[in-house]
Amino acid sequence: MLYHLLFPLKTVFGGFNVFRYLTFRSIFAVLTALLITLFVGAWFIRKLQEMQVGQYIREDGPQSHLAKAGTPTMGGLMIIFAALVATLLWTDLFNPYIWLLVLVVVGFGFIGFLDDYLKVVKKHNRGLSGRAKLLAQTAVALVVAICLYYTPGFNTTLSLPFFKHLQPDLGWGFIPLAVFVIVGAANAVNLTDGLDGLAIGPVTITAAIFMILCYLAGNKVIAAYLQIPYIRGVGELSVLLGAVVGAGIGFLWYNSYPAQVFMGDVGALALGGVLGTVSLATKQEFLLAVAGGIFVVEALSVILQVSFFKVSNGKRIFRMAPLHHHFELKGWPEPKVIVRFWILSIILGLISLSFLKLR
């Protein structure tokens, strides 16, 4: 929108058009989303309080969390609004990848919104049934996977770390893989969202990593140098991810310990879906597992806990799952758990970038 309005303008420095540069627009997408989130945040939280949209706390969770009951939730709407506005202002609206990601945000955001709404109205922590939620997510992910499959210039080869010549073509098999990655990423982020600022920190860090990866994959010269797949047009997603980074930082202003607002499923599912889809678009699905390693470990802790509980007649591996609750019950203060998970997320993000040359 703003990109197309201002594109004809010239700078005074040699007549170059700064609005054509991804780096310029990505930076301003970060700043725009950040300022929008900071500006509307306090007002939005007051509205949630007036509407009594408060978080319900599980009775079987850590007892220290009972004090969080009633804290406004569904703050993910604030993230989505800021990120979408900044994206529409600074990106190329003729790019098909942008609208594919908008579909992900709206689709998964709506599922999360409906789940949060049912929880708030009924005042319990169930919301949508697990089956209904999974079916809805799979349906949206399937549409996205098919659209991605038929996007001009996109191929279905799989890029593997450490193997520059091993790139198997999945063909139609790409679609079930894409559905698994998108749905898995969305739910992994949702499981991580259990402490103040715990999820939005790694989400922002991972989005920043993939903002770089999108720029690299969309640049033919750099992609050839790094020997990574070149995907024409995918570089534009760096602007969208910049908007996610800015909105995430702005949201953290209100979500940091002690949180004034929680993102809820509406935010967690939408953001996780974005990360999963971007990893597919850049052909870096495996790097998502590294950069987003916190989400992977959190999800695996739940799977292992539930599976071991069933086969061992009630025994547990962890004191409580997801994993962040295990450390809480071991006596770690909540801020320490959060910050240490952020530190690990930064380390994993840097490791994922180092894999670009380990081929």
C-alpha cells in the first residue's frame, strides 16, 4: 500500500529509490509494527479488562499460576493487527507469498480466536475440542500447502543440512509434509505459551532468523554463493517477518513478567503457523527445527510425558509437562526459566545460521 504510493519518490542521494530495497522496508516494517503495538497496547488491555476477557488457570497446573487468573488474554489480536498493518504498508502486494502468509495468519488466528472465545465465555480451560481444533488446523494447512505447491517458480525439493547435492524431489509428497510442518509449528508454539513472555521471546528470535533466511533465499547471487535454494519472490517475506519481529517486541513490553496480557491461542497458533509456512517457502524446514528448538523440545516433552504415562501405568518422566513447568516445580523462579529459555533460543538461532555454510 504505502510501498506502491511512495515507490515513485526519489531520494536526494543520487536519485535512488530507497523503497525498492528490502532492507529499508524490512527495517521500517519492524519499526511500524513496534510503534503500533506500543501505541494501542494500553488501550487494548483496558478494553479486554472492561469486557472481562480474563485467563482461566488450570487447577492441575503449578499453584503459583493461580495468581494469574483474570489477567487479560487474546492479546495475540494486537500482534496480528500490528503485523498485518505494517506488512500491507511496506510490502509488495503483488507478491503471492505475502498473501499466502496472510491466509495463514487469518486462518490460524481465527481458530485460536474461536478457542479463546469459548474458554472465556464458558469460563473453563477446554474451548474447542482437540479433534475439532486439529481438523480445522489441518484444513487451513492443506489449503496453504496446495497453494504453495502451485505457486509459480516453487519446487518440491527438500533441502538437507550438510548435503549440498542431496535434494530429493518430494513431488506430491510435499503436501503432507507441509501440513505436518505448519500444524506442528502452530501447536508447538501454543504449548510453549505457558509463562509470561516465554513464547513471544523465541518467536521473535526465530522470526528474525527467518527474516535473514528469506532475504538470502530471495537473492539469486547470495543464494548461489551459499549454495542454498533460490526462490524467486520469497525475499519479500522478510518484510512480513520484520513486522512480526516488531509486533513481538512491542507485545513483550506488556507480556513481560509480570504479564499485563497473554497472547492466547489466537496469537500462538497464528505465529506458529507463520513460522512453519515460512520455513517451507524458503526450503529450510530442518533449520526451523534448530532455530525453533525451544518449541520442538517443549512439544516433545508433552509427547514423551503422555506416552510414558500410558505405557508405565501412571509414571512420569517430568514433574509436569510442558518442560517449562518441570523447571518451575524444581524451584526455578519463573523469570529465570523465561530468560534461560530466551538465551537458549538465541544460541539455537545462531547455530541455525551457521548451518548455511556447513554443506
